[in-house]
Amino acid sequence: MRFSHTLLVAIERSREDLSKMCVTHCDRMASVFSVEELEELRGLFGRSFRVRLRQGTCDCREFQSLHYPCRHALASCAAATMEWGQFVDPVYNMHSVFSVYRCRVPAHP
């Protein structure tokens, strides 16, 4: 497993919303996309969001806050047939998770 279980659950939850979004602009070379929500999602309707995959940002601010693709970034990846995992911060890699347990705690005298 490459990513933590918690991340995979969050990504799968966000992927459920992909059918309710439309990528209206796709600049694959610059990795910039415009994503419009077609149905009400989390209390909002008809909003448009700009996603910058290389910078790890989205107008919804979830991408830069959580350091993994938000639902708009996932829609962008799907439209451009790009693998979303490359935009996940390394802290979510299982290698990083297990590295936390490798540090030694000094013994008290």
C-alpha cells in the first residue's frame, strides 16, 4: 500500500462527487483547470473553482490545507487522465508514516 488508509478513504469520498462536476477549462501544459460544480455539494451550488495542480492549490483552499487533491483537483486529474497520487504530499506515504516509529526515545537515568 502506497498511501495511508485514512487518505485513501478521504480520496474515495471525494471521488463520489466527480459526476457532479464539469471541467470547463483544461490547460494540461500549465496544469491549470477550471471546475464547475453542477449540483449542490456541501451547501454550495454552481460555483467554479480554479485548480493549479503543480502548485497544489484550488480556490476551495482544501488542496493547500490538506496537502492532497480536493474533489476539484480529482476532477481535473480525471479530465486530463493524470494520476492523482503524484499531487499528494509525501507525509501521506506509508514510508513516512512508519518513519515516525523509527525514532528512538532517550532513556531516563
